[in-house]
Amino acid sequence: MTTRNVDARRLNVKGLLIAIGLPVVLVGALVATLLGTGAFSRDSELEDESLWLWTTPAGEIARVNGLTAATDVRFPLTDAAGNEVQIVQTDSHLLLREIASGKVSAIDLSTLELTGEAATAPGEGVRLALADEGAFIIDQTQGLVNQVDPSTLTAIGDPLQFPAGLTGGAFDRGGKLWVGVPREGTIVQIEPKDEGAKTIATEVVAEPRQELALTVLGDGVAVLNSTAKQMTTIRSDGRKSVTDVELAGPAETADTSPGTIASVTVTDPPSVITVNDEESKHFAIDAAPSNLLGASVEFHQRIYVPDGTSGLVWVYDLDGKELDRIEIDAGGGPVEMYHTGDTLFANAVNTNAAVVVSSDGNARQAEKDRDDILGGNAPPEDEEEAGDEGDEEGDEESAPQIGPPGAVTNLRGTVGDGLINLSWDAAPNNGSALTKYTIEGAGETWEIAPDQRVLEIGDLTNGTPYTFTVTAHNAEGQGESATSPSITPSADVPDPVGSVEATANNDGTVTVKWDEANGQGNDVTGYQVEAIASGTQLVVGQSDSTTFTVPAGTLDYGNQYVFQVTTLAGAAASSPSAPSNTVTPFNVPDAPSNLLAETASDAAGSIDVTWQQPSNNGRDITKYIVKAGTQTVEVAGNTTTARVSGIENGATVPVSVVAVNEAGESAPAETTSNTMSAPTIQISSHDSTATQINLHLTFDDGGGNATCELLMDGVPQSSADCPGTYAVTNLNASTEYSMQVRISNPAGNSTSSTYTASTATVTGKVYFRCDEGYNTDYCDSVNGVGVYPQASQSGSSLGTTNTPTSYKAYCWTTGDTTISPRGTEGGQAVDYHPGKDASNKWVKIDYAANAYIPFVWFNIDGVGKNSTGDLPQC
């Protein structure tokens, strides 16, 4: 199979499969929302670096900026969660295909109008392709390639017809479409034209009907022939190479790949194959075999392999040396990889996690569920707790436009001998992540990272007043500058404090203590506390004593920090103290997510519970406490499943799971569930044939693995998994049976009421030709056809019967001799049953109990004389 990726450089989204059902009404809602807020009202230079990514549990799409690794728009589509939609996009057009219905919709991104609709066959097998040069609807199943207007979706020219079962369908950098034709062993290059698509090149790459997977590369195309275990590479300058590959198992390939090297993931045994023209390499990877091991891509001389099972993107160099393991919370689902511009994206569709990888291999986490953006929840009210990038103030009813950031607040400075320490609170980012701060003053300009909100400026003149401006920047531009009050450096400063000690507390706070400072003749008015981490420096507060507690949530749990304390004497300030010891703030874990409690199907009085690992908030989760009703079990912190037993059968009980770390117990995740109950069953109706009765069952398995046992006249016959229809076979025709079905699970059993049903009736007639002109001694000597208690003429008969008496027939069997319906009387041949063959068969009839008549004297109604029809063998 192939994994869809996004075409490099030119397309925003190319072949992106997102698990959302997006009918036109939802498209309209999305368009109206973005139009109303002006979200697309400007030309963004960064548009080529953004992708829409899907989150299945939340039922929403989020647009992630590849340059900043920040989500800038979220849009809920909860009603559409679980359905699949294919999305392709350029800077001016967006096409969507709803997989379930086959409906295709077109949106003009310059006006945000829904401009066209088209119908395709529902389900997989049709794909969209879009580039600046044109648009296509490709019916892979039918072998049709249709060029369409990207705005109206009306056909342009006649479709190109190829043998059914196409593969691929992606544009190359030259604006040409490539599709594979496995039935011919070819790949075809197609050019969109004003008058309709035109095939401009056909390349033979395999024998007909071999398994092909087509990948459009940054330069040319690569075709994996899984049948012949070969890779064919065709470059844009026409060079063609065929290389043998070590294909030891099932393979995953990308539809497009940004680099020039083709890469194949072998899922079992886990390995990677790379092909660069005639050079092929094969190396094992450390992943476990899994159907969540996705298609690898080569990106700037590195191989990236998504692995949903382990929650990693494996990174290797071209020789197979492991370079990195990029962690991503996959939530037990797939990790999808896309590329656009010069950026690689990894998206975990089951969680809110995504990763953005730049050309130098730097991987940054991108949270798709940010709250401080268009479509997010209300941001925190406390600015100091809003995060290093800054948050937008506002109310829930009026979401901000995405634009340049606001101004920083609380710009302040403390002075020292020839220096000034500036600090400020984060600027609102207005929906686009902050990229830097610029500070101007004293004839100089500084640029610092957005999580650096403290700047020491030295080489200043004591007694000279200075003012400084601070300006925030994001991808949309620069914000309004904030200007500090006049600040005058002075040599008349207090001493720094000594012996700074920090302690991380189990409530998420950090306590910082220090020795009292010598004011050197100045009145010490307080102390300012700064927290310093890798890449981060911020003022966390001031204290008028020698201790300060950093509020919970101010610092990132799990990050290491040291603290410096500055002595304040009015506007004067000491130099910062020596750093404290290192501490890591922590708190109780978040509540477990995606809690699911289900009836244990193989054990009575038990409930199976699963959940997803929450954030540990700075300390490892040591255990989980799982409660169901009055029962409690504990499992290790690396486990996310538990069974709780000992509960009453058929009970509905509350279920909760809490995570425990050094700080204590998390808030509980809560739900309810049922234990297994004893099953019940009834036979509701039946249908039958001559040999079989189908009992239609109505049953409740009680939530357990149930088996059903057939009883005939109270005697057990057979047992199996409970079906909706229980087929009772090998029965006699024309017979009434008394039946019951007993259902059992680990919690108990029950038996249906007695049900009487009959097989279909089969009838036949006696025929012996003595009454048709034969008045011979033999005919005169018999009273008709003898009926016997067994399939044999030996022994006494039960009596005789004559033509044309009718009887129900039950079954047939074979006797010990073959009887002929013909004989000789008075030297003359006599046919007592014209058309009947000699036979050793006997038919059991309702003449009496266990009454058998020779088949040569009995005709089954509705079939030929020599056929037993539907009559079963006894």
C-alpha cells in the first residue's frame, strides 16, 4: 500500500488524507468562520509552510505553521470525526473529497467561496491531484484520468482511459501528473492542457500485471516493483535506472517524497531500502514489526520512519546509522508524514501531538490544541501563567484576528553599577507564535528569543538616564513598541545576596530562600527572583523577605531551573546572586485520558479498563490506582490496562483511574461499566428445508463470550458460538422435532422454551403396473407392493400398498439386493414400472413406524422417477 505525503516546494497540502467527514455544510461552516474573522484576509509569505492536521478524538483540524512549529488556527468538526476526506491544496484552491459519499467540493482560497461540486463513486479508489498547472480527478478503479477546472470541477476535455486498477497519481515539480498502469507494466506522464489532458510520455517499468507502487520524487519518479523486487528510477533529464532491492516483507512507500532518494519501509522484518539511481542500500531498523510502521521518506540526506506503535519517528543517515528518535505521542494510532515547502511534518491523528522538522533536522513539538489562537478555548486570565510565547487577552465571544503581536507589558528595569536589567511580561501573540523580541536604547539594538524576557545591558554611564523600547515579533510582523520609564544606572547599589537555595515542592510550587543582603548604606526594599532554564530567563516575582514561593504553573514541569536573586534598594539593584542549586518543578500527573471500561467477556464479575498515559508533570508515574465499585487494583506506572474482578454479576458500577507520582494522585478519570450477567435466549422463529431447520435466535450474551448448545428432546447435541441463526442439519424430511437451545457464559446459563418445528414435507406415490392390463398369474397372486420394517424383503412384511397411494417420505437407504421393475410372465417380458431403473434403494414412509418400501415402486413427487430429490439419506 502507499502512504500519502505532501508534494515538496509548491503545494501547501498534497494528497493529504485526513480522517474527517466534511460534507458541504461543514465546508461552508469552515469557510464562513474563517471569512468572518479575516483569517485568510492577507497574503501570507509563510503559506507554503503551513498544513492542516487532523486530531481524531477532538474531531478538529488545526493549521500548523512549519516555520514556527505553532498552531495558528483550530476548527472543530466533531460531527465528522471518524470519516475520511482527501484534501489537496495550492495557494489559490482547495479540493476536498468525502470518501464515504464520493462528493468532491472546490473552494477558491482567494475569495473563500464554495465554487464547485462533483460526484464520484463512493469509497476508496478515487483520488484528487492539484497543482498550479491543473486539477485531476483520478478514478483508479476504472482507469479514468479526468482533468477538471479547479474552481468549478467541470470536465476539461475528454477523460483519458487506461486499463483499470491505476496506482499513484501525483504531480512532479514540473507540473506533470504521473500515474502507474500495473496491467500494462507502465507509468504515464500526463500534462494538463486548456483543451484537456494529454499523455506525453509512457515508460515501461515492469512486466504487465506486476505489483507497482509509484513515488514522485524531488527529481523524477521511482517505481517499486514488489513482484520482481526491483526499483526503477526515472530522472527529469531522462536517465533511467533499474536496481534490484532486498524486499524481504510487506512494503510501505510514499506517493511523494521531497528528496531525490527513494525510500521503502519493510514492515516485517523492520528495515529500510533506499535507492539512488543504480545504488541500493538495505538496513535494519530498531522498530518492532507493526502495521503502524509507516512509509519512510528521505529529507535532506536523512531517512525518517514513522512508527505509531512506539510513538517515534526514527531518523537514520543514508548508511543506516541511527541519528535520532523523535518522540511523538501517537496514542496507539498511526503517525502520518507530510512535507511542504522545506518542512517535514509528522502528525499523530489519535492525539494532539505533531512534530515539525526543519531542513537541518531540528524537530519541534507542535501542539494542535493550543488555546490562545483562533478556534481555541479562552486563554488563561493570569498573564504570568500564560506561557513563554505570550497569550492574547480577550473574551470567549470574540476570537482575535491572526496578526502581529501586541505590546509587552510591565516593562521595568533595575539599575546597578554601569548596568541596567530590563524585564517584561510576554506580549500577546495574536494567534501566531512569537519569534523574537527586539530591544533598542543606549544607541544599540538587541534581538533575543521569545522566551528570554530579561536583558542585562552593561557599559552604561552612571548617573545618565536611559529609556529602552521592547518590540515583539511573530510571523505576521512586529507589534507596537513599549517604552520603559527613564532608568539611571548608579554605583550606589546594595550587595547581592548569598546562599540561594531552591526546593521543588510536591504541589507544583518552588520555594527559593537566601541570606539577607547588606544594603551598603541603602535601605533594602526587597528582592527580585529570576528563573533560568535552557533558553529561558524570566522574572518570577519579588519578595520583601528572604524567601519566595514560585506559584504552581508558572514554570514548566519537568524542566530544570536555577534561580538568581537580585537585591533591590529603591531603583538600585545589586548584581544577581550566584545561581541556586538546580531543581525540577513537578506536580501531580494530569488525569489519565481516553478512559475505556468494558465488561470482561471471558470472566464473570470483572471489568477490563484501558486508558492513555497522561502528562507526568515532572515526575515519573509510579503506579495507577484503578477502582470499580468496591474493588481496587494497582498497576505499574508503565501499564495502561487493568482488570478489576470480584464484582457482583450484572452490576453497573463507577470506574475511576488515577495516576500517582511523587507529588501524589492525579484527578480521577471516571466512567461507568457493567459486569457480565447470565445470558438469556429464546427461539423466535424458524425456516426449514427437507434436511435442515434454521432456528432464528433472540439472545442476550450478558456481555460475555457465550456458547450455544442444541438440545433435541432434552438431549444435548452440539455446541458452538452463538449465531443469530442456529442451523440444525442432517434431519429427516417430513418430520417434527422438539428442540431447545441452552446459552452459557462464565456468569451462568439459561435454556430456551421448547420449540417444535418440522422439516419440509416430501411426498411420493406408489406405482405397480398390475392394474393396467396385466391379468397374469403373478399379478393375481399379490395384493400390491410389500412394506417392510427394514430395507430388505427378508422377514415378514408390515403389509401391502397399491397404486396410486400417497405417503410422506422421510429418507432413503440401501438394501441388500437390487430389485428390477421388469420381469417375464408366460415367456413374455413385462415392465411393471416403465421408465424406472433397477435399484437397491428403499424409502422410509409414513405407512407405519419404521416402514420401508422399495424405491422401484415409489416415485418422489416433483422430480424424475429415478431421483430421490431433496430426500435425505437415512
